[in-house]
Amino acid sequence: MNEHVAIRWPELNLARELPFSLAGTQVRPAALEAEHDGKVVTLEPRVMKVLVALHRSRGQPVSRDELIDLCWGGRIVTEGALNRCVAQLRKALGDNRRIVVDTIPTIGYRLQASAGVHRVAPAAEPAEAPSPAPPKISRPTLLIAAGFVGAAAVAVVALLVALPRPVTWTAQAFRPLTSERGLETHPGLSPAGDQIVYAQRSDVVSRRDLYLRSVGQGTPVRITTDPADDHSAVWSPKGDRIAFVRTPLEGTCSLVVTPIPLGPERIVARCQSASYTRVSWLDDATLVIGDRPDAASIWRIRSVDIETGAVRDLTAPSPSTLGDSDPMASPDGRHVVFRRSLMHGADDLFLLDLRTGRERALTTDGWKAAGYVWSADGRHIFYSSNRGGEFGLWTVDTRIDGPPRQVSLGLGQISFSRMSADRNNRLAVEIPRGRTNLAALGPGGVTRPLTNDSGFDWDPDGAPDGAVAYASDRSGSSEIWVTHPDGRSVRLTSIVGSYVSAPAWSPDGRTIAFIAVKGRRSDLYTVARDGSRLRDMTWDGLDKLYPEFSADGSSLYYLERTAAGYRVMQIALTPGAHPRAVPGGGGWQVLRGGPDGRLYGQRVGESVVRALSPGRPVPPVEIGGYDEWAVGTDGVVVLRGQRAAPSSIWLHPWSGPPRKLGDTPNCCGSVGLAPDGTVLFSQSLDDQVDLGLVDLAAGG
């Protein structure tokens, strides 16, 4: 018996679609936006689905039936509905003459987007008439015409030769540069490539000083000895000076310039005290930094005149983002590449044209970008990213629209972080070699390990039976894991996104809520403790933090960030539920659940822990800018001193003075609590960051 079964494609889910580029037009399906030359057009959801379906076909025709399957879920719709969607799509893309949506008679539609596609108005078809006899053409006319054709052909060939061609980058050589015990970070390679300046410290909490050494050989020379933290050194274009950031334990940071090899330091400007402050030379008299005017403002790219101290904003990011940081000026000083943090866990690289002030996204996928530099010719950006897994080396072409390409290294498994470059496309790179595992601080201040694996573990939370949920990148990408009381560690998710964070147990210990970031979207998820029943709780993609279950386990609270700031949201666990804003929940920047079922938090700009809902009063608990905290049965547990050794954990009881529970060497990053009061925290082990040199070569 023969049976013909109609195969239906699943309907497109725009929330799952990653952004893409069409001949210079940036398309963001999840946001229903198409951007060309700075102009953003909003598309209807069905129109965006048609665009995504046509884009997927890579220039091949898509039938009407396929479009209806993909965009209407196979439901019966009139032909006019599809025609109207295509007409709206053509209108939305009309500003880009390199994009054409063709009608293929009796078949469907085809999307073309390339440098050689132009819209041509269709000519009216003339009425049928007798064909006139072809005119006679003289020999001189033929010769002239042939000359024009030949010249046109030469011009076309010249244009094709002049157009930039894709470049494949490979590593020609690699060698370690440092191997001292401790952390060597922020490598600054001189323009000539013969010297390097870097920050060094013995452990993750010590202050850093700057060291200078020859790339070829030699003993490092310590060039700063200030009690503050010195980092982010970068050479001037002439190679005769360096600029760096000096960050005290408290207060604002400074931009310092000093001659090399010796000379007096000079503070040229003040900045906000934070790890996001990076510096680059625009020219011999101007620095560009990632900074903000004050602690309440959003991060942006700023220029600093080192003679007058005058500061000017170069970017004005949307309040819906986390701002701009880590600027890197091009070799000719005409452009700046920088990182725009879209949300916690999602970054994109942007290119700023200093002559016009226009910005252009170089990446549109939201994967993290840890460090980046320009190629010597000012065309390519080399950057470290966790695209699809561990941090590797990638490159993006600033002159050709296209996805980033991974740099072929042939070096085995090496993870990259910050970097610098010289005039010969040689990179000085950070090579992290440590790991961060979890530990527990029990009664009497005794610390015991909870995990012992490669990679990084963070954000622990304890279940009633002693199981611990946490985020980890030990499998390559960041996922949710559980370590059971018997020591078994099990991975629960396979999201393969840029970041997961903040797992939180339900009161009955059966379900875990967490935040996952993938494709420029942050959403709230739940998963059963055995890894089953993974469920998306939200679909809006907005920046989210700190999920917490309600006391009865029937709903979830979390922080959501919009252009207006942070606010507390609540969503029921019933199918089809929609999140709602909690009355009075605006202005909070940290959210934690307590064992009594109440919510506790910190307001934006404050350093005091307080309860969000009525009940037992919470005594003021001062939290430093780098402190972490959690709420237990006896009071607020605070992890203090992450910027100074030794770090320690304190209990601020509901009544009485604070008392220290114990020291936490090689700490930290995050802290959590088990229901029995055991303090859970992340601990750096075998922590080491070395520097290495990578010689890159370009191929056709």
C-alpha cells in the first residue's frame, strides 16, 4: 500500500532566530527590526517570518506552500495574505537597493542580497508589431562600439580586482612568553614588537604592578610600586610612553602616563573605579577609554586630551544596554572598535567612524568578546570569543559583510583572553590556565571542597537534601550542573549559549530555575533536577537576573532590566502565564530569597540589604562594591574582601554584632547557602595566567 504523507515544517519561532546581515542591512528577528544606514524599521511578526524563511534558502526560490508552512504553521490562509506580507517586506527593505525579493511565477519567491543586485523598474510590454529590418551599421561604428565594450570589460576586471577579498588567517608560530607562578595579565606589546609591559600579581586578590621586559629575553623589570592596582597598560604610537589605569581600593581611578623605560608619572585624568575602564591611544595627545561621568551613568566611550584633561563622549549607548567599554583605536586613528554589552552575558563588537560619528555592528550574535586588537593594515579585528564553546581566536573583516571566522591555530586546546598586537600582526595574548571550583564553609570555619574538575564553577545554591546546583563551563559551554551528596556531578542542560547563571532551587528541591543567554536574548528557564522538563518561562529576551521561587513554589520572582532600569517581576508556573511587574518593585539591583519565603535586595546606588516585603525588620548590612551576600536563617551572610587578601565570610545576625565565620583563601566570585546554613562559595585553584606570542599570517 502506497501512502503519500504531507511533510510539514515546524512554524518559525522568531525568539530562537539569531540576527543576520543582508547586504549591509542588519536584521534582528527576535526584536522585529531591520536596520540600514542607522534607520530602524519595525516589521510585523508574520512579515519577519517571511524574511527569515527567504533568507534561510540562500538565494533559492521558496514555494508558497513552504512559506505558509513556515510562517503560518500550515494553517489555511488566502493567497492575498502572503502577497500582502511580501509587499510589506519589499517596502521595509526598500532603502537598500542591493536587496530584491523576486516573484517566481507559479512557484513562489526568492530573496537576493548582494553587491551586484539593483532594482530596475519593469518596462511596460509593447503591443505586438511587425519587426522592422535591422539598420545597417558602418565599420567605424562597429570599431567604436567594440572599443567601448573592451573598455567596459577592463573596468569590470579592475573593479573586481580592487574589491576586498576574504582573508584566511592562520597561526604561523606560537611560543610562551611568561611562566611565573601567579597571574600575568593585560599584555601591552610595543609597536615594534620588541618589548612588552604587563600587570602581574601573585593571586586573584592581590594588587597588581606593571612589569617591563624584552620580548626576546631578559628579566622583567618592575616599573610601578604604588599601593593601588595598576593595569591595562598600552603603548603610545611612537613607542616612547605608556598609559595605564590605576585603581585604588576605594574611590575613583586615574589615567596615568609615564615615559619608557624611565621617567616621572603624570596623572592626566580621573575615571570611575571599575574593571571596565580600559585605555587606548587615538594619537600622541589623545586617549580613548571606556568610562562613565559618574557612578549613576551608563558606560560609554570617551576621549581624553592628555595635556588639558578635557573629556568628550564619543558614544551614547541606549539605557536598555549595559553600555560601551574596552575601546581600541585603529592604526590610522580614524576608527574605534569597542564592546557593547547588551545584557549580562551578551556582547557585540561595534565600529565607530570618528569622522562621521556613525556606529556599525561588527558582530550580531551576542557571544562574549573578551579581548580584541586591529590587524596592522587596519582592516581586520582579531578577538577572543566563546562562540559555540570555549574562548578561541576569531577574526571579523571590517570591509566585507560576513560572519566572523575562526583563526586556524593548530595549537591544541588553548583559551585566549585579553591581547595586544604589534605592526607585524604578532599577538601577545593572555592564556588562562586555572580553574574555579566550589567549596563549603561549615561550622568552626572548616572549608571542604565540593567540586574538583577543570573549568569554572559559579553561582552555587543548595537543596534540602544536600545537592548543590551551579553553573559551569567544564563541558565547553556554560551549562547548569548538579553535584549530589554522594559526589556525583551531572550536567542538566545543553543550551550552548553565551552564558547561564543564578540557579535557584524550588522549596521542594525538585526544580531549578536559572537564567540563560543565547543569541542576544536573556530568558528565564526551569529544569527538573534530573535534567528533564526544560521549559522556557519567558520569551521577551530582556536582561534578567536573580530568579527566586516564592515560598509556596507556585511562582518565580526575578529582576528584569529595561531602559527605565531594574524592576522585580513575578510569573506563575502555570502554562501560558505571563510575567507581571511587582508593585513597588522598581529600582532594585540585587534580589535574594530568604528561608522565611521573603525577598531581600539592594536598591540601585545603595549598599544596604533590606527586605522587599513587610515582616521582621532587617538590620542595616553594609555591602561593599565587590561583596556578595545571601540570606540565611540566622541573618545575612556576607562574603567580604574580594579585592584584598585574605577574603572572609561574615554573618550579620538579625540581632547583635557581626561575626566572622571563617577565612576563604583563593576566593571568590559568588556565594550561596544550603538550607542547613552551610556557606557555598567559588574558589580559585591552580590559578595561573601566562602570556604567549602568536604570529599570524594572511592567506587568500
